[in-house]
Amino acid sequence: METKMIGNKIATARKDKNLSQAQLAERLFISPQAVGKWERGESLPDLTMLNRLAILLAVDLNYFSDDFQSAQVEKTAPKVNFDLSRGNWVDADFSELKNLHEKFSSSNLQRCRFIDSDLSGLLLRSNHVESCDFRGSEIRKSRIQNSHIVNNLFQDCGFQETDFSSSHIQGCNFTGADLTGASFKSCSFRKNILAAAVLNATNFIGSDIEGITISGTLTNCAFENCSFSKLVFENGILTNTFFKNKRLKGISFINCQVDRLTYEFLKNGKADLTGVVML
């Protein structure tokens, strides 16, 4: 690959995104001088850096090759596999990404798109994730730890067997999400939308649950040593669902049915059983 040709392509794509050399350098965590050397053909980015450039400039990785014929910048991000940890990602489109696994920790993510991505086995540790769009993504068997998860779209996502721990989760939309086998340990879970979400063997342990309405069927779920404020079960069927708390204040029921085991857990916790009938 010709050094000068690649430099020209970097400069063209950068200008198409209305970025200065300094702005591009800041997002890549390098010096503006390094970007200048690339664009003048004095040096080449390595393959990992080319991947990062492709993401930031919204071009296909093949754009940098000699035989790429189209000069049009693609609007979709390429499918790549590299470490995005410790990054500051704002307004980036990572839709349809795969195989990130442990490569997004300690990052700031704001208004990013991950639509229809396969993020199974993802590790988010000490992340700030705000106003991002994950609709239709698979996030199965992932670990989300010590993270700030606010105002994100998780509609129709798969969270089967995903562990959330010591995280603040607020204002997120989980409509239609599959939370089978998911667990929330020592989390604050506030004002999230769970319409039509699948709650099967879903566990909330030592968590602060506030401003949540849950409808539909709950099976084999557990609410253990949690604090509750304005948790509403509406038009629901609760079977084999475990409640362990000295007093279940802050929980109310509207037109719900429960089995004998669940009823006894609720009665033992002195829950207000108005709106509850036995199956």
C-alpha cells in the first residue's frame, strides 16, 4: 500500500466528517503531529490504528486499500475486532459489531449505536453508558460491573444469564428484553421500563428497586434483601417467586394472580396483598 495514497484517503475521510487533525487525534488518543505525518505520507498507521480510523471515520476498512474504487464514505461501521477499552466514544455507530467480549471496559459511551450487535460474553467494568441504542442486540452471558447505565434503549435485547453487579441502572427501556437467568446484585434499578420483558429465573439480590412496573408472567424469580419504592406488579401472574425481606413495603399489586408458595412469601413479608388472588 502506498504511504501517500493512504494519507490522502485519511485526509479526505477526515474532512468528510468535518474533523480537524486535532479533533481526530484526540479521539485516537494520539498527537495531532502523528495525524499530520500520516496525511503527508511520512508515516503509516499500523493495522490496529487503521481499524480504529475506519470506525471513527465511518468507512469500510477496505477503503484504505489500493483497489478500493469508491470514494464514497460508507454510512455503516465495519465489522472489526479490536480493543475499545478506556475510550471516550461519543455519537459512534458500532451497529452489527461482534465478538467484543472483554474489549469495552473502562470506557465512556454516550449516544452510541449498537443496533443488532452480538455482544454475547461482553465485559463492562467501570463503564459510563448513557443514551446509547442497543435495540435487538444479543448481550447474553455478559458481566456488567460497577457501571453507570442510564437512559439506554435495550428493546428486544437478549440478556439471558447476564450478571449485573454494583451498577446504577436508571431510565432504560427493556421492553421485550429477555432477562431469563439474569441477576442484579447490589444494583440500583430505578425508573426502567420492563413492558413485555421476559422474567424467568431472574434474580434481584441486595438491590434498590424504585419506580418500576412489572406485568406479565414471572416464574422462578427472586427478590432477596432488596429495598422497594413504588414497585408495582400489574396484570401479572407470579409463580414460584421468592421474596425475602423483613417488610415488603413499597410493593403494590394490581389485578395479579399468585401461587400458594409466592403468596406465603408475600404474607410473611407483610406485603399489602390488596389486588392479589390465589391461582
